[in-house]
Amino acid sequence: MSGTAFSKEQYNRIYPDGIGNHYWNHARNRIIRRFLQRHGLTGGRIMEIGCGRGLVLDFLRKRKFQCFGVELGDADPVPACRDFIYTNTNAFELPSEICQDIDTVLLLDVLEHLEDPAAFIGEIRRKYSAARHLVVTVPARQELWTNYDTFNRHFRRYNLAELKALAGEGKRMREACYFNHILYPVFWVYAKFIKKRGTYIKAPKGIMVGLHAILSLVLQADFRIFPGYLRGTSLIAVFALSEG
């Protein structure tokens, strides 16, 4: 698992200060909140494994979610979350009393970095045995693969069937759906013809903050309006961690 930790360069390129105002992160935070609300996961304690600097954590905590995070790498947490994130820490080496107090686990754009995601989920079921649900987001559709995926050491981009298979047998999968549908043709053109995306994400400033907020509203509407089986650039799912 140690090989999955981000380098300082990757943290700086992907999580610069103010990146929460970027349309993709701005919309993703709100889509995750809506998804948690849809499945009644607003109460109880939430642990985000692989939380980075804590962008989602910060957003959810400001909206009264009891969220905590653990990050394998040497991330610099956003100021409001410094007391709620365990950095330089393996999620499976936290004290048992912490793990056993968690109701929901978040894996937000983490599984694509793992060579054996099924084993990782199995370890979550073992270590966080009191948790009832696992909420996952992943980049979608292998045909959208570019240098951006390579730079971030992704093993794959998922389709709906592959993500459902990770839930295991029985009725563990509660829901899985694509989102960011309207970005799919843009990403497809990049992957098919341009072949290259920038690996440095800039935080919007000035008037661009307002423009990104408008674009975020479009993506949030996209999530509400389009059916989840239509192809998008990302997937979100909730698994049951136990059969009960």
C-alpha cells in the first residue's frame, strides 16, 4: 500500500490552495453530499480513507457531518481539518477503537490507484467491521484514458459492471451510477485525438471563481437529470459492508 502514496509534486499539482472552487471539485463535493443524503448516511461517524488534503472532509464537516480522514502520504491538510486527519498513516494501522467507531467509509477516487482493489475492500470489511456502508467514487470508462491517468498512477478507469463486481456477491450493492455525463464527449475527444491533458490543475481566481460556480451548477443538474446508466466521466456507488 505504501506505493500508492502521492508525492509532493502530485499534491501540489492536484490540490493547490483554492482548488475547492474549481468546477470539478465544487460539483463533486455537492454530488457526494447529495448521494450520502439519498442513502440516509448523514448521521454517524464517517472515515474518508485516502482523503488527500481534506477537501471533501472540509466541505462535509462545515455541513455538520461527523467526518474524519486518513492519508497515507505526507499531505498538508487544509487548515480547518488539521485536527481531523491522520497523515502519514496507513488506514489499517489506526487503533481499533477508532476504526470500530466508524459507521460509513468513503473511498473517493482511491480504488483506481490500487492493483488489487477487491483485497483492499476486504481489508476494510475486516478492520472497520462495525461500518455498514462504503461509498466509492472512481474515474470512469477506459476509453477516456490519457496521460493524466498515467501521471496519477491509475491502474484503470472503471465501467459500471466492474464497479458492481467489487461489491461482492449477494445484495451488497445499493446503487452505482455514472455522473458528469456532459463531460464525457469532451474527455473522449481528448483521449481519441488530442491524446494529452494537462497534469497541473489551477485553482480559479477572481471572476473565474464565479464562472466555475456556474459550471458546477451545470454538473450538479447533470447528476439530478440524467439516468445513471448513461456514460459519464466518473462513477459513484454505495456498497453494504455487511450482509445485514
